[in-house]
Amino acid sequence: MAFQLQKDQLVFIPLGGSEQFGANLNVYGYKGKYLAIDLGIGFADEYYPGIDILLPNPKFLEDNRKDLSGLIITHAHEDHIGAVAYLWPRLKCPIYCTEFTAEVLKKKLAENPECKAAQIHVIEPYEMAEIGPFKVRFIPVSHSIPEACSIVLETEHGQVVHSGDWNLDEAPVLGTKTKAEDFKKIGQEGVLAYVGDSTNAGVAGYSGSEGDVEKGLSAVFKEFEKRIVVTIFSSNIGRIQSICRAAKANNRHVAVLGRSLHRMIGCAKACGYLADIDDFVPEEDISAIPRENLVVIATGSQGEPRAQMALLARGSHRSLKLERGDSVIFSARPIPGNEKNIILVQNRLAAGGIDVMSPRETDHVIHVSGHPARDEIKQMYDWLRPKIVVPVHGEKVMIEDQAELARACQIDKAIAPNNGSVIQLAPIEQAGIIDHVDTGLLAVEPGRIIESGHVAISDRRKLQYSGVVHVSFVMSKKGVLMGRPHVSTTGLIDPKDAQGDEFEADLEDEVQDILEGLRHHSRKPMDRWEEEVRIGIRRAVNDILRFKPNVNVHMMEV
């Protein structure tokens, strides 16, 4: 029986982001209504051939759309905002966010005609918004993007703090600090539950300050004599400002490569950020700037094959050719699953004589995380004193790390969810996981959105390892083979090799033998002969090559 929300219940349901990094989608249920927080993308790996972007599956919200009061976006990072333009047509609810996040969202929604009717309500920091039965406050926090907010839900059962992404950066280059007095006051009012970021729950200490990155990059730039490329997440507006200031301190101009970077910079400037940095060098003028006087900011820090950094590494960028002696700085942490792609890009750069630097290869601070480490999370617990902690946002090991930390801090209840867990927060006497709803991931293809378990994706996955045999033949209605069968293969042999021709010819002989045997000795009807040929050819290839390919058989009757 499907989960039914009771009027006296306050529940939390993570539909995405609580077993993987990215694809965040969180839901609160209260007084018979639902409120969604964040709707982001995740990055696909080789397990999803042909797929770059994954989305959380919003089926539960679709099924309850009449009771969905709204969608809150905590900040404008892709893992929290990137799925809105894909999935809003399925939800059709009002959206609530801060000014900068709204600016970014408008650009995304404009690319999908089905999102024209989307209503975006801009909420000021500390403002109270009433969204259905939910009373909501946006509390500003420091993060690597402007106007990130924690969300406080006020209910008759007590307050729930949904942290979003945050840290305790004491010197953010953009935006506000996470203020102790804000969260101490919330804690004094009483906190039922803290639903919090787990990304760095297993990392000791503090995450560091973006102000230190500016100093570190400035020192590193002094060490390099030729052109410098810095690759970052396009949404890291604070890092863009740090790079620009470090470049100016070293008498270097800055150019920007990547559509998403230009879009984010435009949104930032429209909201009054990045106002004190010099104009960027137009892409078409990059070649006119001496190498020793140029810093380039480029997308592709995660090794994305079509991003600017990958193009530069392959030497196929239209505006810039890196040369021996140039340097590339990876000013970002690898998202789990992207390591292979990043190493591939770095190897290509190194093969071209390019110096490559990542955070672990220098004593200078060239990257800090926007997420809280253990001591920061402990500090938040101390301010809020929650009765319940629900870790979210991260791989399963990260979530378990925060649950363990909460227990060590004597939190009454630490509840580690899976995606789809229905967690009752109140009445608190029955707090815990009480049910499970269907969830999962969707895969974005160029022309459609499909479930990540779609047969097309699983077939592609099999083709990576097994190869394909195509068999075609023509039969008369009396079961007589008309001409020689045709066999072609993919991923099994070298078609330029004589042995390859012999291999396919042997398979054609095998098809003839199978059909002759069926004609004289089998009582199976002809419409089953295709399957018999498929099984026989798969077995024959396995006898020769020791693995079983996909076999497609096409029989025509005349």
C-alpha cells in the first residue's frame, strides 16, 4: 500500500542525494501537504553509456502533485538547481529562492518552452514565507556561491533546520558568513530536527576559507612564467573573484572559456556581484595577449568530455592552443565517479608538455570545500541542540559518518536514510523510518528523458563488453533456405583481417547447419527458428572467443 501522509504527521523524505553525490531532491510532509527542497542534477559515469546527466525521479511528487505546495531552491549549484528546467513541467508548483538563484533559474527555464508558466518568488534573507501550511525562513550561510541559505521550517511540533550547503568560512570573498548568532537564536527557540549536509562529515577539522584561496592562487601565479589556465566549477562565483584578484596582483589579464561560466558571471553581475573586477579579455582576443600576462578560467574541472578543459587537452579548442610551458590548475575537488575522466584530461595535458597542478600537489591553498568538515558540524549541533539529526547530501559512507558523529555528540536520535526513506519527525515518540516510497534516477538523452534502468541503457552497457552478431536469412514458406545467410559482427573481429572474413563465413555455415537441422529434425514452428539460431550462434561464438555476444537474428519469409 502506498504511503499516505496523516494530518498529525511531520515527515521527511529524501528522493535523491542521500545515496549519491548530486541529484538532490528532498520533501517534507506536514498537515497533508508537501514541500520540496532543491531539484538538482547528478553526473553519470561509464555505468550509463551515452548519458551525461542524471535527474532524481520525482514520481512520488507527481503522484501527489495536488498536495505539493511549492519548491524551494537553497542555492544555484547544479546539484541543487540543475534539474528544475527538466522536471518542473511534471510538478507545476511555485518556486521560492533568493534573488541570485532566481536570476540563474530564469536563464535555465527560458531554454525549455514548457516552463514558461513557472512562477518564481524571490525571498529575501530572514524573510518569512508561508507556503501552504509551511512557515519558512531563509537563513543566509557561507558557501562557494552567492546567497546560499539554510531553510528553517516552523511547525507546531517544533522547528526543522534544513541546512543546504554551508561552511564556516571566516573570510568569504562574496556573500555573508554563517553567523553564530543566527543559529544560536534558532537553537534557543527549540529545534526538533536538523537535516544536514554530510559531504565532509568524515573530514577532520574545518573546511578553510575562500580568502586563503585568493592568497594561494596569487602565490602560485608568481611561480609560473607562461600562460595559466584555471579550471573550476562554473557556479563557483567566489572562486572566479579569487582568480581575478590573484591575476591582477600578478599583472595578468583574465579570459573566460565556457558558456556556463559566461552565464553565471552574467547572473552575478546582474545582482551586483563581481563589480570590482576588471573586464574579461574577449575570447577572440586571447591570442593577442602575451602568454606571461594571461590567466584563462575554463569549465571542465570534472573531466567532462565536451567541456572547455577537455577540448584544450585534446588540442581541438577553436580559440586557444596550449603550448609547452603553459600551466593548468585544477581548482576543484573531484566528484566521486569522475576521477577517471579527470586523470585522462590531466594525462593528455602532461603529454603535451603542460604543467598540471591539483590541490594535493602544492602547499599553497588553491581550493577549499564549500561544505562543513566535522568540527564545523559539531559547532552547528552545539548552536542548534537538535533532538533529531538526519544526515543527507552525500554518498552512503558520508551519511553514515555524520550519523556516527551525531551519536558521539549525544544527539537523541540520528537517522541515516536511503533515498525513498519516509522518516517521521513528529510525533517524536515514533520518530524514525516508517515507510519507503519508490524513487530512483532518470537519464537525460539529447531527445528524451528515460529511467536510468531503461532497457536501452542496459543494452548499451552489455554492448561495451560483449559485441554484437547480426544474422539475416530468407526462408520459403516450406522451410527451405533461400540463398546463403548473411552474418556481420561488431566488436568481435578486425574487419580488415582475413581471419575476420573467415570467422564470419564460419558463422554463416553454422547458421545453415542449424536451419538444416531444424528443417529435418525439429517440430518447432518456423516462428521459433529465429530464437534457435540466436542460441546456436551465441554458443558457437562462445566456443571460439570464450564470451557470449548479443545476437540479433532477422528471418524473412517469401
